[in-house]
Amino acid sequence: MSETSATNLPPNHIRALIIEARALIFDVDGTLAETEEAHRQAFNTAFAGAGLDWHWDRATYKELLRVAGGKERIRAFDNARNGQPPLLSDSEIAELHQIKTRLYAELITEGGCPLRPGIRALLDMARQRGQPLAIATTTSRDNIDVLLSASLGKDWEQWFTAIAAGDEVRRKKPAPDVYLKVLDKLNLPAKECLAIEDSGIGLAAATGAGIPVLISRSAYFSNDDFSGAACTVDDLTDVTGVRE
């Protein structure tokens, strides 16, 4: 399917793809919620606390998001500092990332990060149909718990039949590992499921596992190449028909 035809599918056709899927598999950051600004703020606060003169503005962070995983982003940035030798060891990066994760959790807990428009309705409708829900994400279990505890309640895990996080697989997106892990837990054929993603990296991971993809464009990845997606939307409320 071409990018143009995928983008121009009417809402009722997209709704049919969603309903007919035997399971819906969601990415987290950027897909369930626009969390990237909270992540960026947490990184910068962690850098300042560690005495580093690093500051990731939005343009820098957008480029770093091409690297999957927080520790991996720190390493990529450290390695690319104008040819200078890396400042941080792997253990120092791991410690710095732990601090960042704690700061991110505080930001989400204190200020919240609402689900993107249409997501709650999509989840509720799937549950009413008895349609299995799953998560396949690069972020950690701790980050998922912080976000969804605030959005769906402490029992959020009961909403999902299968969950695979980035810290549970050997390779992160764009490798298909998290999706393959979820498919194994669901025990369903890939082509009969539907992945919901927001980035080109996520699209590559899902299609690499053989899963059709619905792209919900997000703030940081709206200009990615989504030509391999089954469909692309800007606003999921157009699909659910529920205004939030």
C-alpha cells in the first residue's frame, strides 16, 4: 500500500481494520502519550545534577530519538561530541540513566501526562469487544508502570494480555524483538494483529515481525516515512468517534 493511499483511508475503513484485528499491540512513548518532553526534561536535569554541561534542546533530542533506548542515547551523544573521547563509562551511563528514570517518574507522578486523544476510547472499545490488548515498547517496565498507573489506575496491567518492554529483549527497536516476544505471548499470527505506533523506528520493528501497522502521528516523529504503514492518522478521535 502506498503512503498516499494509506494516509487517505477514511475513518470507517481504519475503524474496520481495528475491529477486525485479533489483538491490538501498542507502543508507549509518543503513541499512548506524548511523553518525550518529560523524558527530555529528566535527561537534562540528570545531566545538570551530574555536573555535565550537556543540554538536549528539542532539535537535538529529536535526532537522538533515532537511537532506541535511553542509555543508548547517552552513549551516542557522548561518542559524538566533536571527536572528543567519551566522558562516561558504561557503568556511569547506567547510573546516570537510573537517576534520569527516577526524575521522569517524579515528573509524571507530580504533573501527569495524559493519554493522547482517542487512546482511552480505543482501549475501552477494545475491552468491550473482548479484543486482547498488548504493549510492545522500547521503554522500561518502570516507565510503563509510572505512566499507566497515573492514566489507567494501579490495576492497569489487567488491561493487557501481553507486555514486552525494552529491558526484556536483546535488541531494541527497530529490531522486531519486542513484537516477536508479544506475539509469542499472545499465540496469534502476526498478520492477524494490528500494531499502533508513532515512529518510523516503531514501524520498522512491527513490520519486521510481520504485523500490519496503524501510525498515529506524534509531535516528534510526524515527518517520518510511513510508506510501509497500513494506515496513518493525525487524530485517533476521528477513528473512535469519541471527542475527549
